[in-house]
Amino acid sequence: MNQVSESAVLDALRTIIDPDLHKDIVSLGFIKDLKIEGGEVSFRIVLTTPACPVKEQMEQLAYKAVNSLEGVSDVKVTMDAEVPKGRGVSGNMVLPNVKNIIAVSSGKGGVGKSTVAVNLAVSLALDGAKVGLMDADVYGPNVPLMLGVEQKQPEVSMNQLVPIQAHGVKMISMALLAPPDKPMILRGPMLHGIVRQFLSDVNWGELDYLIVDMPPGTGDVQLSLAQLVPVQGAVLVTTPQIVSLADVRRALKMFETVAIPVLGVIENMSYFVPSDMPEKRYDIFGAGGGSAFADEMGVPFLGEVPLGIEVREAGDKGIPVVISEPNSPQANAFRRVAEEVAAQISIEAMKPELVILSKAR
């Protein structure tokens, strides 16, 4: 029996298309460490994010494609992930060990932006990514409370702050550095300095994703972040009602002005389903506003998160709902949203490579 060739294995794997990047996994360079010993074939599939929703499906397709080849007696597929470093935009400050910076923003307060940022960060960490969370909402820094670390203070090592770790996420916030009852009365230059310090004076280490919880609106912090570092993209949080959508429209235009790609829109508090009547759905704030807005503006709709007491209780206890109630509708929604965000980040990061590949063909 003739030994199967490497080219035959790669040809079989070329039939598998990445659903987000729309290229086959061989052309994308996902196949690593291909070994053929007699009839035994082994290789790794290195995806662009550990939060890939089709990871198991891709593994099964690869196994079947190679196992069907003549001369193959055994196939070993190892799934792995390596988050690509984002393209971003030109900036004055470089964070060489941080691959992707993602701003979580909203046009107005009260839409659950910080709750989304926290559960997004923790969800990505649960999927195996290295995640940091920068609480840039200096006027209302609630992230430490939501992570249950509001009593902790960061240490200083080698002239840098060491971020607090909670639920697999590294985090820094003004709430950790200032008395809890002290109001944040800050002008533009002071805000710029705080953002700079949180970026350059914090030892973030190696991160796949640095999630930045932005203050609501379109002010100084947003501009400072855009000026200081290459931001991979922005995630916009809204609720279904018209007033929220009007404000998030301004936020989207602001990010376009500073050349930061909008990764998509998340609709929070989309609807309410009573626990004792799961067949009922109440659209308390309206219905379909977030997806309609995303379609209108030509950006991805990343998903909707239902309203639920579980989210409020989890935030008050300092244990995000994706950990405290992992099987709840809200936790499942946050996990799906995290997968969509990771997919959009990969698409943005791979764009230069995809252009090169298309030209080569």
C-alpha cells in the first residue's frame, strides 16, 4: 500500500472553508505540523481565536476529509488557536504584547455597557484567551464591583501597576486608585493623562484582547484612546428604543471620524422572558431596533442579550452571569456575542493577508 502524500492531505483539507474569512483553511495557513507516518496522519488546525463557534465542526470535517483518503489508517487532529495581532491604526504609543484593543462604547448611559464589557471579557477568558479589561469609564467606574474586587488595590512592580486578576481577567480601574466616595472631577487633559497611564504604566503582560470599557458619549476619553494606541475596533452597545439608537448613531459616526472600525452592534436588554412562563416574550423597550440599525449602517449585528434579574444579581455579587448562571439565557447570549466579537476581530486582523492571498491567485 502506497503512503498517502502530503499534497493529497492538503488538497483534502482545502475543501474546508472558514465561514468568517471565506477562504479554505490551507490557504489561510491554519494547518501546522503535518506529519505522515505510514498510514497515520497528524496535524494541528490553528484557528484565529479560541472562541471559534465552529471549532468542533471544523475538527470533524478535517477528520472525515483526511480519513477518506486511500492509504490512511488513522487521523489525529489537534485543535489550537493563535489570535492574530490586529492591524489597528497608526498611534503614538505601542503595546507590543497586546494583540488587539477593543473599545466597548455606547452613545448614552444606562444601556448596560459595563455589564456587556465585563461579561464579554470573562467569556473570552473562559474560551481560553488571554484577556485584559481597562475600565476607562472614569466618571462611573463600576467594573471592580462587577468583578468582586472593589476592595483590592493594585501593587507596584518595576515602576508599573500590576493589574488585579479576577475570573481569569486582568483589570485596572480608577475605582481601585481613588476613594470610593470621591467624585471624579476631571478636565480633558487630565482624562488624557489617565488613559495614557492605564496603557503605558500598567504591566498588562501578553494579551490576546484588551477590552476597554469606555464612558458613554463621544468625548475626551474616546479621542485619547484613538490618538494613543492602535485600536482594532469598537463594539457599540444599545437597547432597542429609539432614543438609545439615536445616541449610538453618534457614537458610530465618532469612531468613523477617528478611523476606528466598528466591529458591530450588541442589543442589550432586548426582551424579557419570565422564568415561570418561558413561552412568553415581552419586548419592554421595543423590538428589532439594534439589528435594523446595524443593517442600516452596514455593520455586523453581534447579537441580542435578554433582560433578566440574573444579570443584576450577578453584578451586585461580583460574579459575572456567565460564571454565576452559566446556563441562563443571558449567559448563553453573552457567550454567543463573545464568539461573534472574536470572529469580527479575526476578520479585521486578517484583512491584509486576505488581500495578499487574493492578489496571489
